[in-house]
Amino acid sequence: MKHIREIRQNLLKEGKLRRYIIYGVGEILLVMISILLAFKVNNWNDRRNNKKTEIQYYQNIRSQLYEDLDLISGNIVYNDHYLDQFDFATQIIEANDRSKMDTLVAITLNLTEYSDFYRNSNIYETIVNSGEIRLLTNRKIIEGLQRLEETYVYINKMEGVHFELIKLYLLPDILKNIKIISAEVKNPDRLFEFEFQNKFAMAMSVMEEKGEIYTRALNEIKGIIELIDEELDSNR
């Protein structure tokens, strides 16, 4: 800067106004270019830092999705296990097969068992509330998370329906007819009535719907993970 000032002063002393004006314009342009370059470097640094943060968010989202994938897969196995039992119980009742009374009692006690995947908050809701969503540039991933949020809401609803069914319709009748500690049946005939068969049917209906929504969630999670993997690969 000292050198530039000396040149400018020499030009003024020598009376070379035209050259001074040209030099002044050049100096202004130089300052403007320096400012623009500084902005460009800052913007480049910001984009680079934002991209690093975005990639980290994608990695965190993928990690949670894998956890949900494992949990839902486990709930599907659990749900299917008891669904098969309850279907077998309806067959015993339909056939009025009293030789399988012990099996029917054991399965009846299992009417209180149910899979339970419940999310108080999910990934999409979390990133929206935190403001992190502004850093995510892949719209397909965001849209996938939105759909998954709707699926989780549906799952939560079905888990609540199942719990209420057990509490209000299944458990009271079980407690009236079976001594849980010893599995002793107070009224064996009651277990073979169609009303009791209907209880199994109600439980199975809810569980079948849960199985469908679990499967939908799995497919959506796998789709989002695939999109995230593609996004991460493109930024390596």
C-alpha cells in the first residue's frame, strides 16, 4: 500500500492528471476484485462446510434408519409368531377339539402379547424442528423421510389400537375364565364359544394390518438408505 501511495503522489507532483485518473480507476478495480475474490473464497468455504455438515447429517440419518430397520424387522417376526398361534387357536375352536384344551389355554394367555414399535418423534420431525433441514439438498431423501413420518404415525396409531383392544376386550375375559398362575380354566366351554373365537379374530385383524404397515415402513426405509448411499458415494 505504501508503494501505491508513492506512485500516486509522484503522478500528482508531475502534473500527469490523466495518468493519475487511469491509475486511480485501476486502483479502484483492484480493490473491487480483491473484495469479490474474498467473497468468493468465503462462499466457497461456506459451501464446503455446509456440504460436510450435510454429509454428516445423512450419515446420522442412515444410522438411525438402520436401527429402525432392525427394530421393525424384529417386530414383524414377533407379530407373525403370535399371528400364527392365534390362527391355530381359531382352528381348534372351529373344530371343537377338546383334546387340545391345554394348547388353547396357552395360546389364549398369549392374547396379551403384542409387538410394539412406537416412535414419539421421528427423523423428519427432528430435522425440521432443529432447522437442519435447510442444509439437506437432496429432495428425494427429504420426501422419503416425509412419507416415512406418515407411516410411523400410522404405526403408532395401530399400536394404540392393539393395546386398547387387549385392555378393554381381551384381558377382562381372560381374567374371568383362566387362573393365570396355574392356567386353570374356570369355564372350559367358554373357550370354545364363537364369541371367544371372535376375540382371536379381532386380534388377528389388527395384527395383519400391523404386519402390512411394518412391511411398508421397511420398504420405505430401505429406499431412503439407498438414496443416502448414492448421495454419499457422489460426494467421495
